[in-house]
Amino acid sequence: MHELQTSAAKDGAAKSSVSTGRSDSKHVQYVRDLSAAVAVLQSKMRTLHDVDKKIKAALSEIRTCSYDIKSFETQLDAIQNGVDKLNLENYVNLPAWVGDLNSELRSILEERLNAALGHWTRTFSEATSVEGPSTQHLHDQAYQ
């Protein structure tokens, strides 16, 4: 009778250790999966931070760069490359973020255009007032 109880106790212990092993295995797998997800999140955050920093620098440069094609092209390429990188890495909500970025870029370019037109208008007005009425008469005839 004693042997029967001992073997039953051993079987119970074996079942207990098997179920604990499975539980540990599930727990270990969960921790591994969580660790991998956190690593991916950290990597994506680093990438996003770097791209955001480059895009903000390009936007800042567009506010003050010279009025030549190469200056604008360089900054717009930097912005486009950043957006492309985020798109290739499948970042979510990218269309909404790009829409906001486009609005900000449009606003910057409109400000630059208005400033340039204002400067051009003032310069043109000063030049025509210095030239005198005879030149103004020729100018008026040319645009009729």
C-alpha cells in the first residue's frame, strides 16, 4: 500500500513539474515577445526622432535660405527623403502627418513669397518714382 502511495505521489509531482514547465515556457515566451516588441518600438522611435529632427531643420532652413533652385531643392529633398523613409517602414498615421507637414511647408513658402513680392513691389515703386514722370508715361503706355 505504501508503494502505491509513493508512486502516486511521484506521479503527482511529475505532473506538477510538467505543468509548471509549460507555464514557465509560456511566461518565458511572453517575456521574449514583449522584449522583441519593445526593441522594435525603441528602434522605430529612434528613427522617427532622427527623421523629425532632419525635417524640422530643413523647414527652418527653407524659412531663410537664398532664392535659388539648389537651396530649395536640397531642403525639399531632405524632407521628401524623410517622408519616404517613414513610408517604407510602414509608420501608421503617416498620411495625416504628411498633410500637416504639407500645410506647414505651404505656409512657409507663402510667407517667403509674400515677403519677396513686397520687396519687389517696394523696389519697383522706388525705381519708378526716381525715374520721373516721362519714364512713367512710357511705362503706362507699355502696359496698355
